[in-house]
Amino acid sequence: MEESASRGVSEPVLQADRWLTAYHDRFAGFNTVTPNICSADLFADGDNKLLIADMGAEWGKNMQLRVYKGTSLLSEHTLVDLPLAIAPFYMNLPGPKTPAIAVASGSSIYVYRNMRPFYKYTLPALKVAEAELEAWNMVLQEGSDLNVFRDLLVNVLASGESLSAKSEHFLTTSTMSEAETFVRTYGDSPLRRQTVLTTLSAMKKSMHEEDALTCIVLGTENKDIYILEPDAFTVLTSMVVPSIPVMMDITGLFDVDYRILVACRDGCIYSLKRGQKSAKLCIELHSQAVGICARPSLGCVYVGCMDRSLRCYSTQGKGPNKYAQLWTISLDHAIVAMQSVTIKTLGLELVAVCCQDSKIYFHKEKAVVDIVDTGAPVTAVRFGRFGREDNALVFVTKSGALTVKILRRNQTFDTIGSLESSKSAPAITAGNKFIIPKKTKLFVDQTMRERESASIMHRVFQQDFHRIRLIAARHYLNTMQTTGNTQVRGFNGADETKIPEVRITARVQGLGPEFALIITLSCSENTFPPLRNLLVAYSYDSSIYRCERAYRCVPYLPPGLPTSVSIRVTCVSELCVSDTLKVIVALKDCSSPIVTALISMPVAQSV
Amino acid sequence: MGLLDRLVVFLKIKKRQASVLVVGLDNSGKSTILNHFKPDEQKSIEIVPTIGFSVETFKIKNLNLTAFDMSGQGRYRNLWEHYYQDAQGIIFVIDSTDALRMVVVKDELELLLQHKDIKNRSVPILFFANKMDLRDALSSVKVSHALGLDSLCTKSWHICSSNAVTGEGVREGLEWLSEQIQLNLSNN
Ligand SMILES: Nc1nc2c(ncn2[C@@H]2O[C@H](COP(=O)(O)OP(=O)(O)O)[C@@H](O)[C@H]2O)c(=O)[nH]1
């Protein structure tokens, strides 16, 4: 015990110190999102591989599923369609228990086993509307009018039904001839209405074990949620949500009891339970969800929203208490990704919130307990087992870099006191009533008085206010007159102000024809007010000497401190003569000099 | 296999006890290396009950060997750090195929070196860059570089590649360690 304490003191706990950078590839070139990263024990050897589905640097070109073993790339698999999400799942097949990988893209799920393509599951086709079928039957007959056909299709849409892709394509044709060609070429092909996947997740079937049979849960653009059985890919349960699902959070077991929280495009979160056919509205976000992490052990769910808020809702209790908001904090930056972080060895449940400011904030409830700098905004983040390390944080940033960080083993997360208090401050407790104190008699009286004699109060205030300004102006003027301006007044007018005494000394350096003339000015220590804006001018025979400047300015002559100016004097005379040079010190804007000096220059040596 | 014969004989003459720690992350091959020490005729293996971490201890005459995983967080560290104080030598086993966790090994090594029971004592450290037979194994030079051993000048240390399964490289390392321990004990 002693030891760990003393270590804590000798090594100040820096944020970055909690994590060791195990791997960093700045040029990995990933373009991906959180659902496209997962880790799985692919070969059942206790060494989890990292799988990342890449959407291609150019969106839809060179899409790949990359598998990493530790720090090395194990394999790459070309994907045919834009990946939406990937998930490992266990099937009920003989042989070693190795997980299969489901890659959702378009309207299909591509299943890999032993990292070889194994099966392609396509979403069930949807019913094509009667009216649409009739319309196509009509248009295929001779002499049909394409405009009428177009109207018929539009009517189908107007009645709230969706069209098949073929009809939608037809409606996008712009010219008559284009439309005719389209009908001629594709008229005979069957009408199929296909929806696309929007989200994919996994749920254990009857046991919690890591390698237990896993069901696949998916959401579609058609507002359906399907739960698939992993061996034959039959739909075990289908459910409907009122809007298009975007992300899900699943807790529980399929055979026992489960709850799926579905965040939808209408900014609401719905819950689905075992045995329920349709969804129940539980949370209205009034914003879009960026991430949703249920923490069953804490009895709450964290939701990160696009309006920069991190919210926490209760998932316990009955009636109105269920899904009541526990707290909201507004963050300084937009949330870009979220991930739940469970550190089993510490018994900690955190949530990692990646923000636009290129940082990952680890929240323990409202408080921030750690911050990781990522260099660029994170686009995808996962926390979990990778390799043989349980607490690995994997993230991909906007610049395409891939980083793996590992939590140091001797860390605890409850020591950042200062951070906690500064960060948890802007808490808005919505829904809670404000406690408003009772009105006192004094308050009531005061309000009455203010209402009755508002104009008098205003006038009195204005009067006092002007008076203060007047006093301030008077003092200002007074100060101005007793300091700087004295001099000006003194010399211009016939005032009795003494001319402060300035002493002048001069030195000449050099042999010629160039000389440096150093003039030192000083005045006595108790000169008040100090002299300002002094001019040092020279007078000389211009056939003999030339000065670099006609005068020099000394902006301030500190009392008691000698101040030097140096000028360059050149002897221009061909004859070896010397002359005197007159130095005049005067105040600016004042005609009579304070002091003058005659300096006899030495004879210049000819070059 | 009496890999530490000379040391054992030395200890006997000197009537001294010595203990050697075998440490490393999980799966690095500690148990596999320890198996080489277990002389068939004197198997006195004590099994310490698992309290969040497991320690394997056995004795060859006057020499104690203790091995444990450097895994787990905070709480249990104190339990195994307790063994540091009477260690005369340390065998640090590294899985040289686990490039990902090399930082973790480095971190653990730094913590070990800074520990009060190790810091100011002369304890020789033997590093086994284990699993050298595997394809993606890092060379012992790379491992020592990754761990920053080049700048470790407060302790005498030695690194060698090993294959714990066949015993390759294990003898060479142990000879060095025996010498160092004998040197230290004679000086005291
Ligand atoms: N190929 C190879 N495998 C090894 C080597 N050393 C250990 N192993 C294997 O690595 C695994 C872990 O070894 P173990 O001794 O249990 O590691 P410990 O957790 O550190 O005690 C076992 O499956 C060993 O067979 C080696 O040098 N080469």
C-alpha cells in the first residue's frame, strides 16, 4: 500500500500517461466509422484480431476489410459494396469455435468464415404495390401513353407507398425519348422492391459466454428490425419502429429477455422488448443521436447528441420514471463518436466521447476522468480486447491514421480531482423544478416603489451619474495640467516656471574622416516634471562637416539618469582642417534652447 | 535437467539461499521455461492458491524459483511486488512475437526498475526474447531496442533469444545469470 502511494507522489499523473501507444500508423489511410471496427478471436487462440472495414479513401473505391494481428496486417479482403457495419458472431457449426464475421452493406450481409467468403444474406424483398404493378402492365401494352404512366406512378407515391427501384429510375428520366428507351429496355424485367440496411448489431442467443451462439440484429430503411438466427439466416423475429433506425443498443439474451434501444432518424429513441411486435417511444431527443451506450449495471443509458450534449437517461424504474432524464451536460465541442469503455479489472464503466477538438474525453457519469489527444478528429473508435490485451483503445482519425492505445496497468481513474470539478460545472438538470424562494415584504415594497416613481428614480440616477462624470473630468484635467503640460505652458507664456537644468557632455570617437559624436544629456534627480520631447540639433559649417541627421529626438529624459545619443559626423573637407560644431538642446515646440555646447572637433586623418 | 547445477553447488558450499523471480506478461512462456528447471527427482512444487493472480514457486536445494504473471491492475500489484525484496536475480520473459504489447512490457520493466526493493540493489536481470522459433518473432536486438535496454545502465543485464519449448537458448542465459548471482553473493 505504502509503495503505490509513494509512486503516485513521485510521478505526477499526466493524462497521456494512462495510455501506452502500442501502435500508430499515420498512413493507414482509413476512411471508416465506429460500427466498422470490431475485434474477434478469429482463430480461437486467445489472440483477438482487429477487423476494420474501410469505406475507401475515395468513398466506394478500394473498399476493404483489413485484419490485423497485433501490429501486423494479416489479410485484406476486397468488399463489393460500401460497408455499413461489421460484427463477429458465433454459429452452431462443428469444429473449433471460431467466429464468423458479418459485413453489412447495401441490402445484404456478407458472411466470412475463417476469413473466406461463406454466405451472402439478402434482405427479404418487399411487396410491390398493386397500383404500381397495374401501371407497369398497362404501359407494356401497345399504344400506351407514357405521361399517363408517369402520373400513375406519382399517384402511388402520393398515396404513401414506396416504389420499386425500377419505377424510381423511370421517374428520374427527363426526356420523352429517354423514358421510352427505359421502358423498352427494362419493361420486362421483374418488379422488385428492395430495402437497404441501416444498422447491424449482434445479440447472444441463450448464453452470455463469449463464444455462445449469436443472433444478428439489423435495422432497415423500411423501418423494420429483424433478428436473424445465425445458422440458417432465418428471421426469428421481425419488429417495426416508427421511423428509420440509425443505431441500436442491445442488452440481454434473445431466449431469455432482451431490450433493444433504437435511435431513429426522427430524433427519438424507441425500445423493443422480447415479445413486443412494435416499438415504444421512450426518449425524445429533439436532436440527432451520435452515439448511444447503455450501461445496464448503472441502470442508465448515455446518449451523445448533435447539439453537443451528453445526456443520461434512467433505464430503471416504472412508469414515468423509466427513461427519465437524469442529467445533461453541454460540451464545448461537437461529438463525433462515442464508445462505452468497461474496465473490468477496475470495475469501472466509462463512456468515451470523441469530440471535434481532436480529443477523447472519458466520462465517469458527468465528470471527465481522462482525456486522450488524438491529433485529428476521431471518426471511429472501439474499446475492448485486442491481441491479448483487454483494455485496448483503437481509433481511426479523419486523417486516416490508426492508433492502438493500451491502458497502463497500474492506473486508477478516480484521482483527477481538479478536472472533475471544472468539467462537471455546466450541468443542466432538465425536468427538475427550480427552487424559488418566497417573496419577502421588503421585496414587494421595493417593487411597488419602483413601479410608482420610476421616472423620478431614473432622473435622480442620471443626475448623480453626470455629477460623477464631472468630478472625474475635473480631476483628469487637473492631473494633466500639473504634469506634462506644465512645460509647454511655462515656455510659451510669460510664466514663472523654472527651466530645468540640463547638463551636456560630449565625446568624439574615431580618427576621421568619420567621427562618432556621443552626446550625453542628464538632469538632476529632483527635476519635476521630467523633461519630455527634447530635441538635439547641430549647427556646423556644411563645407567641412556633414551630419547623418539634422537633429535627434530624445522622447524622455529620466531624472538622474544620463541619456546618450550618438551621431555620425563626416569630415568632407579636402583640406586637413577642423572646426567647431554647435550642439543645441531644445524642447520641442519651443524656440529658445535649454542648453548649447560648442564642440571642437579633432583634425581628421585623411584616408 | 540441471540447468542451474553450478549455482546450486555454489550455494551449498556457501550455505546460502537464493531466489530467482521469473516474471513476464501472461502467455510469454514462463511456465514453459520453468518446466526445464524441474528436476524429476525433486519435484517440490508448492501451489499458492490463486488470489487474483497465481504464483508458481519451487525449490532446487537452496535455490527458490518464483514465477508470476505481470498482469492485473493496481490491487494485486502489491502482492507480487512483495517478492522483489529477496530476489537475487530476475528472469524477464518476453513473448517476442507480441509486438503490440511491447509497450506494456516496457512499462512493466520500468515499474520494476523503479521499485524501491530493486532500484538500489544489484540484481542481475536476464531477458528471454522467447518464441524465437515463430515466424513473426522480433530479434533479440529489436526487443532490447523496443524495451530501451540500451539505456539501462543501473543493472547488469543480458538478453538472449530462446525457444522455451525446445530449451534452445535457455542454458546460455542461465549460465550468465548463475555467474552474476555467484559474483554478487561472493562480494557480500
Ligand atoms: N512456438 C513457441 N511457443 C512457445 C514458446 N514458449 C512458450 N510457448 C507457448 O506459449 C504459450 C504460453 O506459454 P506459458 O508458458 O503458459 O506462458 P505463461 O503464461 O507466461 O506461463 C504456450 O502455449 C506455450 O506452448 C516458444 O519458445 N516457442
